[in-house]
Amino acid sequence: MTYTEIAGFIFGIVGIWLTIKENVWCFPIGILNVTISFFLFREQQLYSDALQQVVYFILLGYGWYKWSRGITSNSLEITRMTTTWITILTFVSIALAVVMGTIFDRYTDATLPYWDSSATAICFSAQFLVARKKLRTGICGL
């Protein structure tokens, strides 16, 4: 394991811990993590994983903006997801998984393009929800 990989791992753990603590510093730390990960994945020719880090970079920037803006004007509060949110994110995740899966299936040598794309699409939705401080407990909202 290289020092770069160790640094990426440490930034990842610290970023998760700061997210749990609702500390806005989770975003710059997360940006460091995904930047390191991008270069590691690109170096290892894992292009879909590198692309995923670019999207995370954008979502982390968006989250940092939303949380920072919320702190200066009535702190951004955790809110529960509505049925509309769930429906939209479900359809967006499915559509993204199908599009990415099709692209990776046709144009790369990916082993499990649709499964990998599904996991990636769900992760993108989860990162978006963190940025918006949306909460959904349990499968049935319990």
C-alpha cells in the first residue's frame, strides 16, 4: 500500500466521521479524498471509478455550498424525504444505471456493467441526499 492510498483512506474515514457529526468540514475533506482516489483510479486504468470521483467532486462541492449557505442563514436542517423525493431519485437512479450500464457494456470490457452502474447510481443519489440533509429511516419510512 502506498502513502497516497493510505492518505486517501484516512481522508475517507475522517470525511465520514465529520459527516456523521454534521460538520461542514466533511466536504473539503471529502474533496481531498475523491481527488486522491481519482488519480489512483486513473493510474490503475479504472476509468469508470475515476469518472465516479469526478461526479463525487461536483456533489461534494454542491453539498459544501448548501451546508455553508445554510449555516449563515438558519442552519440547514435535516429533513425527511417525501414520496416525491423517493420517486424521483428512484427513477433517476434506474435511468442512470441503465445508461451507464449500456455504455460500459458496449464500449468497455467491464465484467458486470449493469451491477456496477447500479451501485454507482445509488451512491450518487446517496451523496446528493447527504448534500441536502435528507433522511429516510427504514424501507417503509419507520
